[in-house]
Amino acid sequence: MEELELWGNIKKGDVKALQKLHETYFFQMCLFARKTVHDNQAIENIVSDCFIKLWENRKNIEIKTSLKSYLYQVLRNQIIDHYRGKQEKLQLMEELPHIANETDFDVQERYAKLYKAVSKLPEQRKIILELAVFDSLTYQQIADKLNISKNTVKTQIARAYRFLKESLEPRDFYFFCLLQKK
């Protein structure tokens, strides 16, 4: 369903359209908020409030270009409101990312998809993958750190890659491969 069609359905009071919008953007918006808000509960509340405000004010909101851009503008304002009256406000204004372009949203979307897929891995496999990919440890270093054999590390990495390759779209799997530190 196209964004503007989805927005039209939300304006008409379609709760399922709002749920689809929430499923599509919730994790991405949480990742964006995490850049300046460092409390997970606050992040979830801030992002949830964006969808609540959108729903409550849907009849008065006119979106003619990008629903995604509008959501991120609402999120930015919610983050500012979160810090309103606090000492950190001035510093926050300097740190708060400006509303990004569509390319930045695509990157956030890919991170969100990757995060979702990795979180579905069994715990040990996830730890091994994170140590290999994000911490750039060798198989032997991982084996030593976790007190397991090097072959176990190889097997778990292979299974993790297979799962991610099957779970992610090709461009998102390629993005994952690009993230790896050399």
C-alpha cells in the first residue's frame, strides 16, 4: 500500500492502516530517537506518542508529500518536548539530528530490518555473530572468550549467515555484509 493511500485510510479512521504504519516505522523511529535519548523506556514512549498524536489529529493534518518525513518531524518535536525544561535542552538542540533526507531513512530502515533479524537468532549464535561482525574478533578469539571450540564458532557463524540471507532481502543482506569491519 502506497504511503499516501495509507494516510488516506488513516484519515478515514482505519485502525488497521495505523497498525501497518506503526509496524513499518516503529523500530526505525526508535533507532532515530536513540541518537539523542538514552533511555529505552522513554524512547518507546516518545515514539508511541508520535503515533497517538497522529491518530488524534488525523482529521486536521494534511500530508501531500511524504508520510515518513512527517512522522520524523513529529518525532523530532516529541524529542524536543521530552527535554523541554531540562538543563540538557541547549546541548540537545545542537546534538539533535536534523530531519534527514530519504536516503537517511532508507539506512535507518535497513538497520531496523537487520536488528529485527539478528534478534531472532538463538542467544549464543547472536553473541557469536556480534563478536565476529561488530567487534571483528577472529574465530579463535571468540572461541577463547566463550570457552567453546573454534569449529562451534564456524558452525554458528555459518548458520547465522544462512538465516540472515534467507530472512533479509538481498539488498539488506548486502548492507549487513558492508557493515562488517575488516
